Amino acid sequence: MKCGNILEVAKYVNPKGAVKIAMKNRLGWLGTGITTTQNSRENIANGESKTKIIGDAGVDVGVGECL
């Protein structure tokens, strides 16, 4: 691989767009983490089984990743 070829990629990248996508992804994961934590705490407070808590957390993360 020639190093000169890498520089040509820069002309096809929109820096503002790249920053926007990066921030959206990070904020999305933060929101997913908050939602998963809140739901897990609620399940624990309601005395739900470990299986339900783990299952709900998996669904929260899976759905959060798709959004």
C-alpha cells in the first residue's frame, strides 16, 4: 500500500458529516446504557428473576443498537 493513496480519501470525506455521525453513535449508546440501567433497576426492585433481568437487558441493547 502506498501512503500517497491514503491522502486521496480525504477529498471524499465530509468532516462535519463524520463528526455528526460519530456523536450520534456515541449519544445513542449512552441513551441505550441509561435505558438498560433504569429497566434493570426497576426489574430488581420488582423482584424479577435473573433470567428476566438478563433477557430484558439483552432486548434493550438489541433494540437500542437498531435505532
